[in-house]
Amino acid sequence: MSVEAILLSRYGKASSAASPVNRMMAAFAADFRDGVDVNLGVGYVNENTIPRELIEQSLHEVLARPDKYRVALNYGGPAGSANLIDSIRRFLVDQRVGGLTAEVLARNEIIIGPNGATSLLEGLAHVTAPGVVVTSDPIYYIYCDYLERMGFAICAVPEDRDGLEVDRVEARLRDLGFGKDDVRFFYVVTVNNPTCTILSNARRGALVRLAARWSRELGRTVPVIFDQAYEHLIHDASAERPESGLLDDEWGLVYELGTLSKILAPALRIGYLIGRDGPLLRAMVQKTSDAGFSAPLVTQEMASYLLDYHVAGQIDRVNAGYRDKAAAVRRWIEARLGDALAECRGGRAGFYFYLTFDRVATHERSALFRFLARTTGRDDVDGPPGAKNPRVVYVPGAFCVHPRGEMVEEGKRQLRLSYGFEELPRIERAIDLMSEAVRYAESVS
């Protein structure tokens, strides 16, 4: 008797084949050699920025104060810990994040995701009817790939140095055969991943005004989701300080997604969403309940303690570390790769540089990629069988631009380089190897 394959949902069928990034990273992880190979692709925070002693202290404090941190090792409520929500409110006001005030926050609710900021993004795809999502190009490829597996279509609008070009949104929709009625929400990473371009306040305001106009014309809300994952990591003192989209949100369209992963520790899995009370926020709370009642209550309470007592100094330390790394990495890029580059973005916030080469291709089949992956088939490049020379992982730009967007050809010559996880001597070595790879690619072209 033959057994038919299990009946998968549309999402299940789309997920049964690994995404390009999933496939590439899995292949590298299978035989990655610590201390030999260099991973500039992974978006991990630097281990030295994680305040281990403070996290240990926070656990002791939470467990020693059951009067304040009630039943911390039990289940929590689906909207999130009241302590943590209060701490986030104080943190945002005290640190003057985005110019937020207690009055603005009083008009909005804060909910905690079940498993970090990514779980809130997943929730938005579950509770929103499928349609078009407008975002910037290059795209945040992990979420956009997920949205497409969930049945959404992506309208990727090219960015410039100020972020998504808002005045091009309607033209891009028409080019793709969509109208504004097809749009379900706008999604913009305010310090873009992969480019680390900082969305300007002028563009932020223009996007909210566009969504407001469409909402009035359509008779329904077209939300704007600002993903602020890297906004606490703007370490260039000359950069424009972001202003929250909530400040002038008369229509209740704006939702801001925050995380403590980049400034405290990803393992705490704390992500939060700020926005007006209403059907969307209530549906998101129910989604959290369905996913397991709440995020682990003990880590929520630990995060509350850290926000109340240690966050200001921690943010300063984290940004000082990334500022120094960015300056060093930019020097090496300019000195060793500069002649081959058309553009270098990033380095002012977050922990990515986004490189565009003049002529050298960067995609998985390119000579540059195969040199750094040691898959050229030449022993003088790859090393003898069974003993590969040092390898370097990066994220090809072909993964970062949307396949139906305007940047497909340009993306074949781009890459994202992370200076977050690896330490500076390893990064310098990697850039030396990239320089060798450029010379190799030019010699075989």
C-alpha cells in the first residue's frame, strides 16, 4: 500500500524548500571551523556587548522579589508583563527615544511578543488578510520571504540615502499591476537591514501622510509598521536623531516595533509593539496567547529590572563598541576594496556595511563567492582536498533585493558585511581575503 504525502498548507508547501539564505548558511555551518573561517554573514550581536553580569544579577533580583515580580517562573498574561510594559514606557520617555512623551504613549498600548520582535512580525502576517506589503528595496529578506510564503505579495520600492523613496510608491504599484486597494500595510525597517540606511524624518512623515490619504480614500486603515530593531544603535553622532511616527499619528495608523535584543541580549527574546488599541492589537494579543500564553515571564521581568536600573549605561557601552568597530572596518574597506567599489553604505548605525562593486559579481555562482567559499575547484585557491583554506561568509546582494524589483542587476554586484559578531582582527583578515578574491575574480572574468 502506498502512502500519500502529508497534505501541507500553502505555507507548508512553500516552506518545504529552504530559502537561499537558509541553504547557504546551513551549508557553511556543516563544516564551519572556528578560528579559521570568518562569518561576516551572520547578523548576531557582538558577544562583548552582552552584559552577562547584569543579566545574572537581574535573575537574582527577580527571584528574590516575589512581591514585585510575581510568579516569575510561571505562565504570564498574553499582553505581557505589567512591570515590563511600565519599564518600557519609562525607558522611552526618560531616554527621549524618538521624542516620545508620556502623553503620546498614554494614547497608545504596548504589547510584548511571544518570542522576540520576529514573533510579532510573524503575528502580523497571521492576523492581516493577504495582499500587498510595501517595503524598501533592498528588502529585509528574511521577513519578506516569509510574507511571500504566507501568501502576501511584495512591492519593493528602491531606497536612496534617506530611505524608501515615498514619491515612487504609487508608480511601483502600477508597474507590478497593483493598486492602493491591494495594499495591506507598509513595512519599513528604520535602520534598514541589509543596508543600515537610516530612514530620514522627512521620509517617515511622508510615508505616514501617504498612508493617511489612502486610508481616507479607501475607508479603511492602511497601517504603517516601523521596525526599529536597530534604532537604538545609531552610533554616528552626526546622524539625524529619529522622530517617532507616533508623534503626529492623528489617525492611529502607526505601529512601532521595538526589541531589546540589540542592546541587552537576543536570548532574552523581548520584542514589543506600540500602537493604538483596536482590532489589530487585540488580534495580536490573541495570537500571543495561541502561541503559548506569553513570552517567558522570567525573562520579561529580568528585562524590566535591566531597563529600570542599567539601560542608559548599557546603550552607551554598546554604541561605543560598534562605533569603534565601524570606523576600523570602514578604513580597511576603503584601503583594500575601495578601488573596486561603486558605493559603500552603512557604518553609521547597526552593524552592517552594504557594498556595491563596479564590475565584480557577488552572487553564489560568482568567482568572488566561490573564491571565498573555496569552491573554485582549484587547489591553489581552495587548498588541498580535506584542508580548505580559510573561508569568508557574507550575504550576497542577490538575496537582499526583490526578484521583481528594480535592483536585480545591481544586486548581483552587492553584498552585506556584518561587523557585529566577529572581532576586529578576524574582520581585518576577512577583508584581506576579500581583496584577494576581487583580484581573482578580475583575473578570470
